Amino acid sequence: MLSLKAQSMTPSMTLGISTKVKEMKAQGIEITNLSIGEPDFYTPKNAKTAAEIAIKNNKTKYDAAAGLLELRKALSKKLLAENNLMYSPEEIVVSNGGKHAITNTLIALVDPGQEVIIPKPYWVSYPEMVKLTGGVPVLVDTKKENNFKITKDELKAAITDKTKAIFITNPSNPTGAVYTKEELTEIVDVCVENKIYILADELYERICYLDEFTSVASISDAAKEYTVTINGFSKSAAMTGWRLGYTATTKELAKAISGIQGHLVSHPCTIAQWAAVEVLNSCEGDMQKMVAAYRARRDEAVALFEEIPGLSLVQPDGAFYLFVDMSSIKDKLHYSDSFSMEVCNKLLEDHQLAVVPGVAFGNDDFIRISYAADINDIKAGIEKIKNFVSGFNL
Ligand SMILES: Cc1ncc(COP(=O)(O)O)c(C=O)c1O
């Protein structure tokens, strides 16, 4: 009965863990939860007020498929001021979250059988999104010593005559790694030479702890021609439930993305879009406070991890995750299918700590810890990992 596409879906590897967390909580067991990929802050007050005003003023009708013109104008200003990117409102499409912005883009760009390069470890949904939209995901190994950032040689080796696009997640979920301008320039050169589109997933762009963040499209005119800049409000403005993301790209591609969106969902919720206009107008301070809190937690968490013998981290320069290498206990732990899943099961059952297995991101030696959580929970969670690891006498 199911379509081939539906049959090709990989079931969520994290579902088992979250089901178990729910069951344990229902039994009254207290769980330290560092598995969630969502800000622990609330949406800024002004944005919520703007949504209330939109409702009161009956701004509740259909609007442009590409998103409110007021929001696209505000995004155009933001992209110029913060990312050194000149996109007109006609080149911007607002969608239902980053996920939807990516899906629209894949439908607009990729034909059946064409390949999309996905560097490992990857954000969980990319391979499934590519399969659903008819493309072929090509998973490419990267190296820990490069903080799992793909190099030009790794990219070159993965290119075939069917390659249409590559995902660059910057900052990365799950690693927190951030590409430098030089690293991006090398990748862009290869992509432009081979006419490969860059899906620049910059959802975590505001949550960056380096002095400088470089948007892929800002590297050069040629880079901009081949890049779809993907961003949104979920992470930067703590607006996960409002479902607002966007793409910025060439006029031609933006028109196609908007056309697809128009037929599928018309446009994202009008009320949520008015809230987003307000975020760009008056919530800079709220967003900066959140980033400062993430940075302080990152510093504290990294310092605590450094005290645990046998464990190492990818350098987390952005987002709110730590990607922890657990391979030093690999030959000491009995597991059948997946090592990282077994680590996560043990942490949950024996230490009441929920984290995400690296296998969900394509790297089974690691676990992902979210520090979008209270600092006391972060400290308690790391202590639990320390206790777990100390049982292996490293
Ligand atoms: C790297 C990355 N891209 C895209 C998304 C999707 O964002 P949204 O919730 O806005 O759909 C996420 C969410 O976790 C993410 O981590």
C-alpha cells in the first residue's frame, strides 16, 4: 500500500530514546534531559505582543506565497547589515521553518536520480528529505582532525556527473563546528567550477562564538549565484513552534521556490510572520542575551569535559551542542547493532541521562549533548557521563 518513497524512509533513530524517556518520567523517575535541539528560552515578549496585535487587527487572511512583503523587506535589511549579502525581497521566500525552506529548495533544484552531497556527521533530516524529493543522498566521510568540516579534496572525490548540490551546515548540528572564510572559499571554488549548488544551512548563524561568521554566499558573486542561503527564527529567536524559516537566492530560483510553496501550503502563518517582523525590528537585545547564556554554558561544559579522562570533543564554536567522542570505551562495552545507541541506553537506564546517539547523525563513535538547558542540568549530566566512563577504568 505504501509508496516506494514512504518505504524508503529510515525510522527515527532517536524515537526509541524519547519513548523511553517518556515512559521513565511517567513512572516518576527524574531524567536529566540534554537531548533536546531547542532553545530553553521563551520567544521575546515584543514578538508575542506583535502576534497578539496582528490577531486583534484581523491580519489573519491569505497573503503573498513568498511571505509578507514587510517581513521580506526586513530580512533583506538584516542580510545586508549582518551577513554582507544583498538580496532583494523578490529573492527571499519565507517558509514554515528551516525544514520547509530546505524541502522547497530540494524540490526546486533536484531531479530524480541527481545526487546531493551530505558531509558526515549530518543533521538527521537531510538524507530523508533528499530521498523524499527524488534525489540520491551521497554521504561523505569527513575527519575528526578537521572538526568534521568537509575539505575541498573530500568534496572533489565525491563529485560525479550526477551531483547537483551539497549541504553545508554552518554552524553545525551536531558538532558545533564553524567554517572559516578560507575553508568556505575552497569549497565554493570547487562548487562553482563544477556547477554544484550550495545549500547553506545557516539556521544557527546567530549562535556563533567566533569574532567573525561568514555566510557562504558572501564569499563572491559566483558563490552567491550557486548558493541558497537557508535560515530561520527557530534557534536564533527561540521560535521553534512558530515555524518560520526562509531562503534567499537568485530571483529565478526564488520564483520557483515560491511557486512550489504556493501550491503546497500557500504561505506560512500570517500571524507568526508579523511576530517575526517585530523580532527583526526590536528583539536584538533578547537574542544577544540568549547567545551570551549559551556561550557561558559552552565554556563551563567544555571545561568540565576536559577533566574527564578518555573523552574528547569537536571544537564547539557555534550552535548549542557538544559532539563527544566515546570511542575510547568502544571495545569495553558489549553492543549488538549500534555502539552509540548502547551508550545512550546505558546512560538513560543506569544514570537517568538522556542524550542523542551519534549514529542518528551518521557517526556511531559519538554522542550529542545539548546545552540548551539549565546550567545545573548541564553540570549534573556531565557528572553522570563522568561516572559512567569511570566504570571503564580508562
Ligand atoms: C541544522 C538544522 N537545520 C534545519 C533545522 C530545522 O529548523 P526548523 O525547526 O526551523 O524547521 C534544524 C532544527 O533542528 C537544524 O538543526
